[in-house]
Amino acid sequence: MEANEARISIPADERVRAAAESYKRPMLAAYDWIVLGFVSRWMWRCSRRTMLKHYDAQVGARHLDIGPGTGWFLDRCRFPVKNPDVTLIDLNETPLATAARRIRRYRPATHARDVYRPLDLGAARFDSVGMNFLLHCLPGTVAQKAVVFDHVVPHLAPGARVFGSTVLGAGPHHTKASAKLLGKLNRSDVFNNADDRLDDLARELASRFGEVDLRVKGAVCLFSARFPAA
């Protein structure tokens, strides 16, 4: 068990699996239009175009994507090379297969993994790690969720970037409508972020990485951090 896991208990396996299981084929079929299109733009007030720009600014030639969803961002982002080395991780085989099929031109490697456990990727090293709309789905506190950062560290190349986006918990960044939706999603276990705070995320990233940058757009935090160069 990692040192951080010894200090901070991780959520029970059934809670982690319950969060992952919400991403089934019917939901994924409508995901790009409903979640990334309507909900992101009009409820969370952070468009997928804004998130894609953030993605383009961070993604590297050797890229690990955790929780790739439908692969919408991977399909459209501007990799710095023509033939990037892409690896996908998700606990749920359905979005894993969906995203892999969408970007099959890159021949991505896929691994079914629980991010609360070591990723077991051998000697693989990456120039970037994406976590788009991942953290708000994971059960537990921000401190518990931050174990995922510890698990990517052994697989980061010098100067690598860890980045992503997450919907923040209850607070002034929410409108009346988005707060109502946030509550509904948390009650149904699709989201587990009612208490996720910007300051907590900033602290967890700063304790592990350098050059941390957090930007709030509507109710979404766009974050990035650089792993120290050798």
C-alpha cells in the first residue's frame, strides 16, 4: 500500500464500482450531445470548446487518459506529433472500448483499472496525463481522490503535465439551476462531489507537483500541474 493510502483511507470498492457503472451504453450514446454539449455549456457554464482548448495546451506525445468517456476530446485534440502513443484507463469496460474504437487510428492501449489502486503499467512513462470530468465522479473527499495523483507519479516523464477538469461542489460558483442539478446527481451517485472545494484541490496538487494552475470557468475547475524535470 502506498504511503498516502496508509494515511488516508480509500472508498470501499462497491462505491468506486457504483460510480463507474453509471457510464453504460445508453448514457454514452447521448453523452457528447447532452453532457458535453448542453449540460457543460448551459448548466456548468464551461463549454466543451473551452475544455478542448485546455486539452490542446497540455497534451503530450505520450499520453495517458484516465476516464476517457466517449473519446470526444482525444478525437479532436491537437497532439504535438502525428502518431501519438495513447493509453486509456477506466474501471468500466464500456467507455474504455467506446473511446478506443473512436480513436482506433492511434491504436491506443487500454487497461481496466481502479484508480484508487496502483495503476500497474510497468515501465510506461507519459508526457501528459488527462483526467477530464473524472474527479467529480470519484467517491470520497478531495484528499481521498488525490490518491490518483500519487498513482500516476511513477509513470510521469520529467516535465510531464497532469491536467483535467472537474465540476466543483456546492458554492457561489453555482447558479440556482446548477446547484439543483448538482444535488440530484450526487443523490443518484453519478457525481460524488458535493463537498469538493477549489482550495482543497489546489492544496493536493501543490503538495505533489510544481507550476500548478487552476482556472474556474462557471462551476468547472480547469487544472494543470507540471511534474518536475529531472
